[in-house]
Amino acid sequence: MTIAERIGMNRKELITAPFEKEKEYMEYRIKTGIEENRKDFLTIEVRGKNGNVLPGVQVELEQKSHQFMFGANLFLLDEMETEEKNQEYRRLFPKLFNQATLPFYWCDLEPEPGKTRYGKDSVRIYRRPNPELCLEFCEENQITPKAHCLIFDVFTPVWVPGDIEQSRKEIHRHLHEVAQRYNKRIRDWEVTNETLIPLRPMNTPLFSTDNYVEWCFETAHRYFPANRLLFNESGDFVWPDFQGTRSAYYQLIERALNMGKHIDGIGMQYHVCCSREDEVKKTEKFYDPRRLYDVMDTYGRFRIPLQITEITIPAYSNMQQDEEVQAEIVRNLYRIWFSHPAMEGIIWWNMVDGYAFAPEGSGEGENVFRGGLLRHDMSKKPVWYVLDELINREWHTRESRTTDGWGKVTVRGFYGNYRIKIFYENRVVEREISLNCRDNVRKFEIKI
């Protein structure tokens, strides 16, 4: 877009210009993709106890949960400064999310050798609620937990020896201990994270070895053989630096797979963190629908599920326009991601403004990324209502039908779990069923 074209445009028009430029293409892929990839026909056949079909019976179907994963990190569980805020966080999290990313940073789980923080009585570390507390919350609210992450060089404890073989020995011990505790309670584990970011001060010598990624996945598979093991990478190496199959992340995955390593999920971060002044230039590629679909189409060739693992979309102030821009961007992004056949989950990062690390941490000032769905006082931002509308209404199936002459009701619904109510002879019969894209069960016979 030229300078002349930008004259007179407000911030919303400038930032959302990539979506508008490809709107026809974007809306076509969203509409067809959601219909083809997120829904299917569902038939309920109602029969009496003697097996005869029952025509003219009222049947109500209501979706209770999604198969697709909508999540956020759970790093603020009971971490706020007041009990009122903590309770509101607990109340609101399940309203949108059926998945939570749990902090499994080794340096915070074991800050000193042998002194671990697994239990609910553990010493507190900010933004690092212990695993037992997090899992208790998830299990109470039917939320699927995901662990982040097993081997992350920057968060290796400082006491781990610098010698490569000794550090490997400690990693084996750590993974064995974690697996014994949690491999049956947590299905998905991010094995490595941000391996393409240039070397940082806390990196261990192990990180510099040529087969770092392969070694990490081989070692993780040894202790988590029945779990799903995920790769996770910084969004800068996924979206703006995309070079097709020549992309660095693509080649890392391809090499590991060619060497027989076990990778069950491909994680793609999406932190759009930049100053307001750099926003237009930074987001031209991040918000280009054709590029977004090209990336997902290309990585989808691996036939391995994709996840958007960490999302930050800034609102630079609490002014109405800034918050509305954030909401509009998120609405487009979630619809694009939800429509793609390879995508299985979308995970927001920090749900509340002002509780993350700098530059998002203070919640005040012009250069703060207000990347939450809630303001610092826990009030809902426009972006919250956008996601609530999509997840709980637009992408939600609720139908009331009457069985036909063959005792059947057929609807087209979103994949997920359903509650069925059948009204017959002054009785209400309830059943729970699951419409799952991974199996071929589309017809459910219910005897009443």
C-alpha cells in the first residue's frame, strides 16, 4: 500500500487492510472450510423398547463442548493480588476455553536439585502455579491440559552441569520423574520450544549440538511413549519468514521425521509484539490471509495436526478504537484458523492485561501490549465478546426436530459432545453422544 493510499485512513483501516485486500478469497475459504472440516451430518434414530421405530417424537440436540481445542495458558491461576480477581479468573476461563496450557518450565519445577514444586503446598513462583493445582482445576471443569514444555534451553535450571553428557543425564532423570507423575493425566506435551531463536545467555551447550531437536524428541518418546509429542516454534519463523518448504521450521520438522523421530503436533506461535509506530509494517505479512493459508497448506502436507499455540494481538490502550481493532483482527484470525483442515487448536496466551512479562507486564504506558481478553480490572474487552460469539454461538449446534416416518432426525452439526433430549409420553429421556471427526460414527440409535 502506497503512502498516498494510506492518507486519510484511520488505524483500523490501516491495520486491517490486508484482510480487506483479500476479503473475497478469505471469506470463501472460511465458509467452505468450516462447513467441510468442522461439521458433519448426525442422525438420531429413536426406537421403542421392543425395537419399533417411533415417528413424530420431539428430539432436542444441544452441543455441550467442541472437539476443536480453544485454549489459553493457565499461568494466572490463583496468582492475582486479590481473591475476588482469582475467583473471577476461575469463573471466566471455562466460559471460553476447553484447553489450558500448564507451565512445566524445569527451572521453576525444580529450582534447586531435588526440591520440586509439583504439589499444591509448593513454594509460590509468580505465573507458575504448580501442576497439581492446575490439573485439579482442569479436571473440575472438563478442560484438557497441555504441558509447556519438557526441554526448553532458556528455562534449564542454572544448577544443571554445563557438560553436555551430564546435562543429558539430568534431563533423563527429570523426564522420567515428570512422566511417572503425569503421563497418564496429560496427553499432550510440548517437547521443545523456540529452537530457531538465536542463542541467548542461559542456553546450555546441549542446545548448540546439531541433533538437538532429534535428541529431544527421541528422549521424550522414551518416557512418554503413549502421549502426543509436540514441536513448538516462534511465530516469526512461521509466518513472516515463510519460504514454503525451504522455511527453516519446515526443514527442521522434515529432517526429524526423516530420521524416524516421533512428532504428533506442530505448534505455531503468533505473538504480534511491536511498537505502535512499527505496527503497519510488522503486520502486513502476519495479517495476509493468502500467506496464512499458504503456511497452513504447506505444513499440512506433513499430515500432522497443527496448533496455534501462543497468541498475542495488542490493543495499545483501553481506548475504544484500539480495543475494537484488536477484536476485529482476532475475529478474522480465528475464523481463518478454525476453517483449515490441518488445524486442531487455537491457544490464546495471556487472558488478562497487565500480568505478563515486559513489555506487557505493567498494564500501563503507551508501549504496553494489552494482549489480553480482559482488562486489568477483569472487565471484558470487545475481543472477549467476539470469541464468545464465535465459540459459543456461531460455532454451536442446537436443534429441535420431530422424528420422521422412520423414527429419524438428521442435522448437520459441529464436531463435539452433545446432550440429546427425547420427549415421549410425558417422559424426557436424555443421552450423551459424541460427533467426532476421527471416527465414522454418524448414526446413533436410542431406545426409550
